[in-house]
Amino acid sequence: MKELFVLAEHRQGELRDVTFEMLTKGVELSQKTNADLTAVLLGHNVEKFEKELAHHAKKVLIIDDARLENFNAEAYQRVLFHLISERKPSLTLIGHTAFGVDLAPSLAAELNLPLATDCIDLDFEGEKLVVIRQVYGGKVNVKASLRKSESYIVTLRPATFEAHEPKPRDGDIVKIASPLSEDITYKRFIEYFQPPAGEVDISTADIIIAIGRGIKDTENMPVVEKLAEALGGVLACSRPIVDKGWLPSDRQVGTSGKIVKPKLYIAIGISGQFQHISGMKNSDLIIAINKDSEAPIFRAADYGVVEDLFKVVPSLTDKILEEKH
Amino acid sequence: MNVIVCVKHVPETAEAEIAIHESGKRIKTENLVFDINEWDDYAVEEAVLLKEKLGGSVTAVTVGPEDADGTLRKCLARGADRAVRLTDKAFEGSDSYAIAKILYKAIKNLPFDLILTGAQAGDDGCAQVGVVLAELLGIPHVTMVKKVESIEGLVKVERELEGGLEEIMELKLPALLAVQTGINEPRYISIMGIRKAMKKEIKVLSLKDVGLTEEEVGESGSWITVEKMFIPPVEKEAEILTGGVDEIATKIVETLRAKGLI
């Protein structure tokens, strides 16, 4: 029977959420295409993940090798090249994460298998694999088909599919000898590095005033600082503000920054790239101020204001201060 | 240190209104402003910083139509020494894989110690070209690079993971680094710099020049083909507060008061 691979992603002793999101989608696709769902686990001393994965999949393939302990695209690619060439799964799902983007394109090129990255949905239409992706910063969706092949590779955008608790299965656990014969010489993992924390922890704040590119210049910061002060909130931001060095990196909300869930989140001049949205979408109340009515942030917000922030924010600050007096 | 930097000429869409072209397979670009892909801008700056520190040269390469000269001129103005544009009717419809093949053919015989690309492009967001290119060239790669710590035989980088975590990786040279935004502060380009760049030559190469066949590029040489583009369906939409600025501010205050937030 054909297999459908899901590559388990883990880091620092934890399976990452995207693994279960892919397994949930994998169950659906494997049923539809009559394939066996196989979780592929590469690592070192990873016994503790076996049972959890076997709960979701028909089979868990395990390759244990000290050289696979920390993610290294060179080592992972060699092992997966071997596994996919040999077993020819109809599809291999990999997370579109820092791990997946470093691995999937070179693996697909080496195997000469078609690849689609950062997909938000996928389906087999007969033997043809069709995917949905987002382009132009989430303003447009694309439906695309992959070149016909007996085996495909797709990376899935994290936090897109809900991970469901499956009907408990008791998948077979299959241990395979590591195919790595030589040392990994071109690329070496040295260590993890966590930048030191700053004074403010935005992930515990009740009120967050978040700014994006729309603030235009660091000289305009007082406009939003005053609003934050009036509301007793903290300032946070989207990626471009940290890139420009206007706020420290621990104020960044999103996939590569912090996940927040305050009582109030006011997004000011933020367009709403998915990386940002996934960091704040679970806030209790979201108000977005942006002059572009098509900005994706309005699809995440409860209330929207399509206006020049430099007009609305000072007026709002004044009214809040009046209200408090 | 001879550095090759791969760049892409893309439409700026962050604040623009977007409409789907009648074909349903692309967006209308007539009214959009094109510029260097944001990630690539950081890659060019990093290349120039390395050249300033270690000597050598910087070559900017792009696949695109004649208009892409605008992006190459920007690279030259920023400090690149040479620019190469790969242009051919047959390249149209190429996906990331086909683009990587074109770049590979153009780059493989050039002398280089390092290749820099952006981690992704702001238009299609595939994040593939650099990594596929490295594979075709048979050199190691690392993506999401936030900092080049040292470079001497080996290159040591800080790489961005999720949730604020980073990792340190070390690669043998020659290598390819796909850089993340914020790795540096792209310098201001003066009018003088742009004028000077206008005088520099841009080398143009075609399908034949790089030794590819029509089947290897365009749609036939691609992994994926666009079937249709569409505006995303609205699952949830904010209630838009309307009226004058003061009126809007009052409505927000009322909402906040009702929720006990002020």
C-alpha cells in the first residue's frame, strides 16, 4: 500500500505543534487516497515521542542517530533522500518552519520531485495534487497544481490546520538503521541562543498597543506612546519596527517573536502578515487602524478603522484622557 | 571575498489596491510600483559590507524582464561592482525551481566564495530559490540568517527560529546564505550614487547564452503551475467604524468602556 509521510518536527525535547497539524491533515488525505499514514521521526533518544505519534499514525518510522539530535538540513536531507527514494511515499508533508524552509527545497531538488511550499490547503484531484497558497502578503490566494509525479513534497503553513485529537490508533513502531555512513562535514549545528529578555514582557500584558510600518518614522513614536500611557498598556510591534531598530526584538508579536493574548490589542499601521496575525489572533478584543481598507489585519480584527493613524490616534488619546478625568 | 547576490524585481503591494488580471492567473501590475524585493535589499547590503571588510567584489544577478534593470541599478548604487540580467521570453511562467536552474547555469562558472539571497520574496513568498540553487551548485546553505558572526574558511551565522529563539550554525565555504530582514541597516542611496550606477554596464544573458533548453524553463520546466488567483474568501471581517475622526474615536472609547477596559 502507498504511504503518506509526515515528518515529525521537534526541538529541545518537544514535538512541535505543526507536527500534529500535519498529522490531522494527513489522516484526511490518507483516507481519501487509500494510503497509510506514516509519521517519520528522525532524532536521538526520541523514544518518548514514539507513543504519541503512534496514537495518530498507522506507522511510525524511527531513525535514531546522534547526528540527528539537533536539526541539521545536511544530515536530515541525506536520511530523507534515502527513505523517500526507497519507499516512494505518494506525499511527504513538512512544516513550513525555520526547519522546513532549510530542508524541503534542497531535498526536492536532489530527489527531482515537485515541491510546493507554505501551503494553506492541499488536495488530490485524481492523481493531480492541487494546493492553495497565499501571495502578495496575504492579499491574494493562488490555486496551483504540481507537475504529475508518483511522489510529492509539500510544506504546510503552521497554525493553519487545527490539530484534532484522533480516534486513538496504535500504530506500528518501526526502527530503521541510520543510513548515515559518513560524517556530516559541510554544516554544523553549534548551539541554541536565546537573546536576553528585556524589561517588559508583552506576553503578560492586558493591553497592547502594537505598531507597524505605518508609523513611518521613529520621530512619530510619541503619538502611540501617549496612547499606550493613557490606556495603561505596553507598546509592541510587527517585524519591520524591530528590523529598523525602533523597538527591541522582545516587543515583536508573531511567529518569530511572541504569542500574546491580551484583553485589548490595538494594531496601528500594521498590514497583518500571517506571521503577525498568528501571534495575536486570540486576543479578547482587537481593534485595527490602517488606511488601507484591503489590509489583511481587518480579517483578524473585531473593529476596524480605515483612516490616517496620525489623525485617529491623537483624537482617541485625548478622548480616553477626558474619560478618565 | 567574491560574493554573488541574487535579487528579484517585485511589485510593491503592501499599501496598493490589487486587482486580478482577466486571465485569472496573475494580478494587474500596470499601476503598481516595482522595486527590489525587501529581503534582497538586506542581502545586497550584507554583500557590500563583506566586501568593504574583506575586499573582493559583489555581483548582482537577476532573472527578469528589462524593467528589472531598476533593481540592478539599485544594487550597483549600493556598491555592487557588476550586474547580470537573465532575460528570455522562454523564462516567462518559471516557478522558483525553474528560476533556480537559470541562476545555476549563469553562476556555476563564475568565481565566488559566497552567495547571498533573500530568505523569501514578498510577491510569491515561496522561500525556495536560494536553497534549490545551493543544491544544484553542490554547496551548503543556511536560511533565515540574522547575523554573520565570522567568516574565514568557515562561515558562522546566527539563524532565526521561532519564538525569539536562534541557533548558531557553521558552514564550509563556498556556501549560500538566505538572509532575513533586519540583518543590517541598508544604507541610504544618494542621487550621486544612482547617477554613477546609471553609467555601469548591465550584462544581459539569454536562454542560449546560459545553455538551457526551452523545456527546462518556463511552465514546462517548473514544479508548480498557477491555475487561478483569487481574492481570499472573507471568513471574519471587522466591523468598520465610520464617521469623522472624532466620531470614530468616541465610538472606540464607548466600546472600551463597555468592556471595562477604561
